[in-house]
Amino acid sequence: MPHQPAARQRILITGGAGNVGGSLACRLAASPHNEVVVVDNLVTGSLQKLPTPPPANFRFIKADVNDLNDLSPIMTAHRFDVVFHYAALVGVQRTLANPVAVLRDIDGIRNVLLLAKNTGVRRVFYASSSEVYGEPVELPQHEQTTPLNSRLPYAIIKNLGESYFRSYHQEFGLPFNVFRFFNTYGPKQTTDFVIPKFIAAARANRDITIYGDGSQTRTFCYIEDNLDTTERILADESLAGEIINIGSDVEISVLDLAQRIIDKVGSKSRIVHTDPLAEGDMTRRCPDITKMKKILARPLTPLSTGLDKMI
């Protein structure tokens, strides 16, 4: 019997022209065993984040996942094995300024799941967020505890999205994973987000603006840690059904982060404090990453190393 080559895995990434989606597209398209299609409406995404030059096993389609007429022919034609639903309106300021647009992301969640169920998708992955935890009621923040105490549309939609994925599994047996991302940073991230914003200001010796006194803490996960964890979960069917925090468990205050970046860049930037945000700027964020550490099976990238790579 002649040896049969292994069938390629057909993968869809919605929102694949964003920071994490684009990085994942580049990683997965690097393997000849994958066929990767990215769908993005380019409202916040950018073609520069996609694999260049595009390999033969990669395709980009400009489309809006929130519009069933846009998404349906794509998923029906390609018959994907795996779908990563990463499309969403992101960024605290942008989501506060466009709450109705955030609510439209419900349509995208529903469209992806409906079509995944009807076109034979083997597993769906959902990009949720640390925002589902709202103001922390326990630290570290564990996957089993979701307090639902945030009024922000973005947090509400992410919670609702998780419920949709669980429900489709319960009723239709559609295997899924939910990833709760905590501040993933890397070279593809735009200056809408804190680390690239601070680096850009420090390089130009501009003032670095911080909301409030800067004592609010965050944790920062380097993109390679995110991608390595994701690839391992994709390769392991036994992990289906898990909700997994993907982040770092090392807290740093926003003030300390700004100072560290100023020192690394050798900048003359001053730190300037403005009024605290009215809402959306949680006091602390720190995930329990016991599951992630077990899956990743290597040390996480220290913030200092990640900042050096960014700078």
C-alpha cells in the first residue's frame, strides 16, 4: 500500500489580523500540516500582522463575522476542522466609547457557533478575557470563580460568549475551549495598549500618562507563551472543554511598569498622573495559571526579557 500523506488541518481564525490572532496565524501557517484562513473586517486589525509573504497554505478574507451573510459562504466552502473565534472590539477606551458596537459581537459569537455546528467543525476556541472577573473577589483569579460584577459591555459580552460556547457543547456536543487572556503583549501589538504605548512615549522622550496614582496592578504575558500554550491545547483533544487562564502570575503596578520602561529605554520621559478612569480600570489583575503552567511545561518569559525583545 502506498503511504498516504496526512490530511491537512483546516483552520479558521476570526479576528486574525489582530495582535494575538495575527501572531497565531503566522505560527500555524508556518506548518505545512495546516491550511490557515484569516477572516477580519480590519476595523482594528491590520494586514501587516499577517504572514508575509503569504505562504501557499494561507489565505486572508476581508469579511465581518457579525454578518451571517458574510461568514456563512466562507465556512460552508472551506469545511474547517478548527475555528479560533478571536474577533472582537477590544481596548478599554474603544469599548467604553462604542458600547453598541461591542454588543454586536454577540452576533459573531452566534454565527460562528451555528456554522461550526452545521459544517462539521471538530473544535472551537473562544478568546475570552480577564475582564470576565470584574473587580477581583479573590486573588489569584481562578477559572472556577466568575463573579459577574462588571457592568462594562465588553465584560458582559465575554461572559455571555463563554455561556454560548458551553451551551453549544451541552446541547450539540461541539467540543470547545475558552481562553481567558490576561494582557498579552508582543511585537504586533499597537500603541492602543499599555506596553507599546509606554515604549513609544519613552523612545520619543514624551510624558508617560498614567491614570490615577498608578498603583493598579497588572500581569503581562509575552506572546510566545500564549502561542506555545495554544498550540499544545490544539494538539491535545483531552483538554477540550477546559476554560483556561492564559497570562502571567507576576503582578507589577502600572507606575513600576512605566519606570522600568523609562530605565530600559534610557529615556528622559516624565511620568504624569491624570484623573482615574471613571470605570473599567480594575485595581488588580492576577490569574491562577496552574493549568497553563502544566500545559506549557516550561518557565514563562520574564517581563524583563519580553520588554527587551519589544524594545
